[in-house]
Amino acid sequence: MADNFRILLVSRSRKVLDDLAGALQGQAGIDVEPQLAVNGHVDPLHGSRTVPDAVVLHLGERWREELAALIQRPQDQRPPLIVLGPAADMNVMRLAMQAGARDYLPEPFVPADLVEAVARTVRDRQAAA
């Protein structure tokens, strides 16, 4: 793969966004693009000029709307999704699966789990290519 794998990190929390970026910093072949969702838009891909190779979405207080926005997109316009959210809420996990989540990491997230989830997503893309 000649180009780096582009990951869009989305959160409504600056601290969580910084923690996510820090966990992935220095990973070879990965470009991280943090996006602080503070503007009222619920679509995690709002403002992206191109569809990223994957999205890491930290669910906030508007998690239903955020996941619903992804579900409304055509399947071919939904990048692989890794979701960080509450550990014990089956409704959140179910909606995340409907949005196409490949992995669901409970909060508080473990950096090594995020790195492994991203590595699996990169390997899946390379295998498909």
C-alpha cells in the first residue's frame, strides 16, 4: 500500500480526542486526522472532503443521532467504523453494529485495544486489496 491509511478520529471531547490521537501516534503507515465535533452537526463525516479509510468514533451525548447519520449513508459511503462507548448498554452496541461498526471498545478505552482494532482494520483492507 503506497498511501498511508487515513483514520478520522471524532469526539465531542477534546481530552478524549487527544487521548485517541496519542494512542495512535507513531503507528507506521497511519495518518490520524482528529475532528472535534462541537458545531451541532451529528454526522461524524461532516466536513470531510474525502471518505477516510476508517473512522474511530467516540460516542457523546448525541450518540443516537451520530450513529443514525452513519446508518443513513449508502453502504459504499460508510468507512470501516470503530466505536468507543459505554460498556454495558446493549442499545448503543446494537445501533453501532447497524452503522457498520467493526469493533466496539468500552470506555474507558485501553490504548492497546485501540491500536489492535486499527491494525485489524488495516490488515482487512490490505487483504481485500
